[in-house]
Amino acid sequence: MKKFFQQTALAAGLMAVGFGVHAQTITLKVHHFLGPQSVQHTTMLGDWCKNIARDSNNRLQCQIFPAMQLGGTPPQLYDQAKDGVADVVWHVAGSSAGRFPKTQVFELPFTMTNAAATSRAAWDFVQKHAMDEHKDVKLLAVHVHGPGVIFTKDKQVTKMEDFKGLKLRAPTANVTRMLAKLGATPVGMPVPQVPEALSKGVIDGAVIPYEVAPGLKVHELTKFSAETDKSYPALYTTVFVMPMNKAKYDSLPADLKAVIDKNSGRELSAFLGATQEGNDVPGRKVFTETKTQTITVIPPAELARWKKATDEQDDEWVQSMNKRGLNGAALLKDAQDLIKQYTK
């Protein structure tokens, strides 16, 4: 009888240990480059963290580190996820120059219709054609922001000729090429550097979406905003990726992997894109309420001139894919067809 009780106690102990391991709380370190008041922090990443906590009965938690609090610079974020410095990051694909050429097809001029549709298309496209660019991580989402806007300090942009002589901040190599074709002098830099660059005269303006502009005090540092007519495809957008450290994902028990899988993919991509574009509305309101700001809407006829001036950028992207042994024309068509499929 004594032996029986000893064996029962041992079995109960092992069960308790196993249950404890199974039920332990796992906290994911989530890292990004914007501030704690940004919609990316509070809603995009914040809601994702709330959802995985809910679906895991609080066994998965997040600690979100804004403004590069874990160290490094914004271009290093993807490698931080790959190397385990962070478990999940939110990253501008184009800040890793040349790393995601297929993924960034959605940054070509006048390609995006709206952020939700284009983000769904981007997810599908990457799954079909570009997972080799993300093989070192567990990819959770691919998305874009709303239409890019041109903000300038002293010179109003109403026609293509107005770009000449303007030093404009560009977020990625694709946008850099676009601005150069329009006649501007592009200056590449991460978005947190924009306020200082504007105030010191390093740049004459910047291209960014409305949603992030007020947080950068752009309404105080510029006088003019030029946005594209809503009936026309967006001038440009930027591709973002949300990678997770592969080893961290692989270490999770099967049920928690399922939670991550449920909260990733096409619809997470669409949510992130739609949320970011939705925040353009209050962002733009700040500019309409600023008495010193003049907003210009570029009409379709003028935008057609801009599109003609930048059309060769599509051809250059196709050629760059062909040099990699791929069918660039087919890839571009698939990206465009996917956007049409999801645009309503």
C-alpha cells in the first residue's frame, strides 16, 4: 500500500509539472520604431497582442517596446526578429535595401488602390512568389499604408514641374526612384528623422501618409500638402512586414502555435493596412484645421502626366526580376490582378 501511494504521488507530481510547463505564461517581446502614442503601438500591435492573449486564455502575452527601446536602428528590426533580439517586430521592408525586391512590387508608382485590398494582395503574392525572401522568420503579415502625401515647407506642388529642385525625404529605394523621375532630389531617411531634417533645412519636404504626419509635427514644419485625387491610384505606398522569430514560434506548444496562426495571414495584413489608412482621416483633419497649411488635390489629368513619367519604373522592376531568372512581367501582372481582385 505504501508503494502504491508513493507511485501515485510521483505520478501526480509529474502531472503537475507537466501541467505547469504547459500552462506557463509566455511573454513575447514586440519591437517597433514609432512612439507609444502611435496607432501602430496602440491599435495595430496593441490589438494583435490583445487577440493572442484572449485566444490563448492569457498564456500568450506581449511586452511592446516602442521607439527602438531594445536598441538598434529601424533598418535592423528584421534581423532582430531573425536573431531573437525581439520575438516579433514591425518593419519597413524597404529599409533593408535590396532584401525584399519581390515583396516590394506593391511600392511601384500608381499601383495601390486602397490599403486593405493591397495588403490582402501583398499577403497572397508573397505566399505564392516571395517566401524565399522571408525564409529565416515566421511571417505574420505583409501590409501597406494609405496614399502617400507630399508635404513641403515653402514651395507648393501643383504640377510635375514643381518637383524640380525640391529635396524630398523618401522612405524606400522605390520611392527614391519615383521622386527622381518626377524631377525631385530624393533624400532617403527613416521617418523619425523627418522633423529634425525639416527644421534644419536638410530637406524641403517629405512624402509620408497623413496618419503619421501630426506625430512628426509636419503640420508645424511645412506650409503645403499635395494629395492625389481619390479616383486615381495612389502616388505610392510603403510595404511593411511583421516577422516573428522562427525559433520562438517553433518552441511553442501546438495549441499556442495555432493561436499565432489564427492571428496572422491575409486578414491580419488587411487589418493592419486598413487601420493605418483609417488613421489618415484624423491625421488629415489636423492639417485642415491648421490655418497656415494649404492643401492641394492633384487632379487626374495632371496625375496622368506623373504616371507617364514614372511608367518606366515598372519596366525596370520587370527587368530586375528577369535578371534573377524570373518572369518579371508575369509577377507584375499577378500583383496587379490580385489588387483588382480585392478592390471593391
